[in-house]
Amino acid sequence: MLTADGLFRLDVVVVPDSLRLLVRNFTDAELVFEPEGYPRPVLSQSDLSELDVWAGHHQVVFTIGEVQARVTLATLRSLGNVRVTAQAMLGRVSTS
């Protein structure tokens, strides 16, 4: 789903009522997840339920060594199919 060369790969598995995230750590550094990760509300300008389309928004934050990844996942469920897109912002962990 999402790869940061030499750092990690994020795989997403769609299960009936949620997403399962797998982070493959390609470094020797410790992988630490932030404790949250619950879905966020999605606002629509039209009534997508009439089209039997459901949008979702999920965020997860984790660190690998000194690098923090803030990942946003968007889901679109329609007619039994789920489309997932992802983007991440990477930055150095503040040690102040």
C-alpha cells in the first residue's frame, strides 16, 4: 500500500468492519505506535448513501527510531468493494 524506501512498508488488509494495518520495519530501530488510530468523521457535500457509497478516513502515527510517520488512509466502500488510498508525512522526532 505505502512504502518509504529503506524505512518501512505499510500493508492494509480490509476486514468486514475495520482495517488491519501491518507495518514492516526495514530498520534495526524500534517501531512504536501512537495509542490512537480510530476512524475520523467524513463530511460529504451530497448524500452518498443514495448511491450506496460510504467514505471513511483513518489516521495512524508511528515512529521508527528518530522518524515519525503520520499516515492518512481514505476508504471508499461501494457495492461490496473497498478502495483504499494512503499518504504519509515523514519527519524527525522532536527531542526537546
